Amino acid sequence: MRDLTSVSSLLAHRYEVEINQRTAAENDFVVLKKDADAAYTVKVELQAKVDSLDKDIKFLKCLYDAEVAQIQTHISETSVILSMDNNRYLDLDSIIAEVRAQYEDIALKSKAEAEALYQSKIQELQLAAGRHGDDLKHTKNEMSELNRLIQRIRCEIANVKKQVGSKPTESPEVGLHPL
């Protein structure tokens, strides 16, 4: 009889140990799952940022290439006219001053064109940013409305569950007894 009792208590103790180990393993699994979900969320957010930055880089590279092509076209269209004076006496100071004035004029025109191009590009980017900001606000508003709707529906479900839980179960005898 004692052997049977000791075996029984030993088995009960082993059962409790196994249950505790199982509970601990389940808790560890839940914690690890939460950590994995959080890491995956961070990974997805970082990937979205990388994709956005890649798009920005591609856009800026395309913009740079277009600007370089436009400047090269402008350079190829620019011509310099030289006039020869057959005088034996060359006034190099006046020639240098004239060439310098021509180059400064060309530089000023190029600078003005580049500034106008940059201003137009900046305005386009600002308009695009404004549109994206408006879209983002609209999306946030929709999300807020949906969250409020979800909360309201959850409250209604809880109220219905309370009502269903608080209703007494009707027995067939209830209708038979007069008040």
C-alpha cells in the first residue's frame, strides 16, 4: 500500500513538474512570438524607408542627368565670335577685357537659367509634397474613423454579450404560473 501511495505521489509530482514546464514553455513561446512580430514590423518599416530612399535617389539621378544634358545642349549651342584686327599693334589688355566680359555675360545667363530651372523643379517638388501631405491626412482621418467604428462595434458586441449573459434562461414553467 505504501508503495502504491509513494508511486502515486511521485507520479503526481512528475505531472505537476510537466505542467509547470509546459506552462513556462508556452509563456516563452508567446514572448518569443511577440519579439519576432516586433522585429518583423521593424524590418518592414526599414524596408519601406529603403525603398523610399531608393526612389528618391533614382529621381535625383534622373533630374541630374536631365540637367547635365540640358547644360551640354546649351553649351553646344553657344558660339564665340572672334574678330581679327590686322593691325600690327595688338592691345592684349583690351582683348582680354572683351573676352572676360563675354565670358561673364555667358556665366550670368547660365546662372540665371540654372536658377530658373532649380526654382521650377523646387516648385514641382513642393506641389508634389503638398499633395502627398493631403493624401496622408486624408488616410489618417479615414483610419481614425475606422478605429472609432471598430471601438463602437466592440462596445455594442460587449453590451449584447452582457445582455445575452444576463437574460435568465426561460423554463417551460415560467409561462404556466399566473402572477
